Amino acid sequence: MGLFATLVQKISDHPVLFIFVRGILENDFRAIRSTIRRELDLGPSARTLDLGCGPGAFADLFEAGDYVGVDLNARYIDHARRTRKGAFIVSDAKHVDLPDARFDQILIFGLLHHLPDDEVRGVLSECRRLLAHGGRVLVIEDIPAVSRMNLIGHLIHQVENGEFIRPVEDYRRLYAEAGRVERELVMQSGICDYYAAVLVTA
């Protein structure tokens, strides 16, 4: 397990490898991209914040609009700046140096399962500050593998650095503190299971 965990960490630290391997494991993110297309505005007038954007895997969906990607990993941001359109900022998701009400919508994919509850609350509070009136957050987060037969999914969760993979009920509880869940679904992306929620902040 130690060797496999080291390999997973090395892949995660390398933007190109990360995108390639995750693309294989998650069928090129087709289910995730479909959910983003369905739930968020991809038009030219949309102001979008991709919070925890990683290497910019979904930036191309928002090329028509005003897109800003934020991630704490400088290597990911450097890769995104070189390969994607939009603005990219190295920043902690709890304290983004951008004006109040700057965005109409926020995408959070695979960020919160790395954070304890109090830090999740901090991220959601920052989302409320950054969203314009009537704005929405689409949050897509890892949940424990639904099927016991999904052995690879269980293994990945054991060795990756997402220490706070929560059941759906725990995410709902945290989201309810920040606003209202407008829509939700449990979905599968390749070998990975996710809880997707559209959150209207209070």
C-alpha cells in the first residue's frame, strides 16, 4: 500500500500525468462535464469562479465567458496559465483576493473532501462573499464508493490525500449551514462516485 500511495501522490503532483490518469479512470470526465454543462451558464455573459481548479481541466467549458480559476497548487496554476484560456490565481480557497460579488456562479470540484468541516465552512463563507445576488455554487465531491464491487474506487480513496471523503448526509448538513440545496444527484464518473449539489447561498 505504501508504494501505491507514493505513486498516487507523485501522479497528483504532476499536472499532465494527473489529467491523463484521471481522464482514464473517469472516462475523460464525461459525466462531470455533462453535469457542468447542464447546471452552469457557459455563455459569454457568465462570470465564473472555478475554486480549486487544479490544472484547469474544465476551463475550456467556460472559454466564451469571464472565467477565473483558483488553486493553492502553484504547479497546477502554472500549467493552466500555459495551456488554458482565462485568468488563474494561486490562492487559498478560504481567502481569495478578489472583490465582493465578483461572480455569478462558482464551480467546486473535488476540493472539499480534502478539508475538515471548519475549513469547508470557511470556503462556503468565501463563496457567499464572492457571489453576486442570486448566484449559485455547483459542488461536486467524492463520496465513499457506492458499490462494494468497485474495488479500485475503494483503493483509490484509501491512498489518495482526500482525508475527509464524506457520505452524502454530511455534505448536506454542511451545505444547509451556508444556503439551500436547489438540486442534487449521486453520480458515477468512471470508477469514482460523486455527490453533486447546486447550492443557492443565503
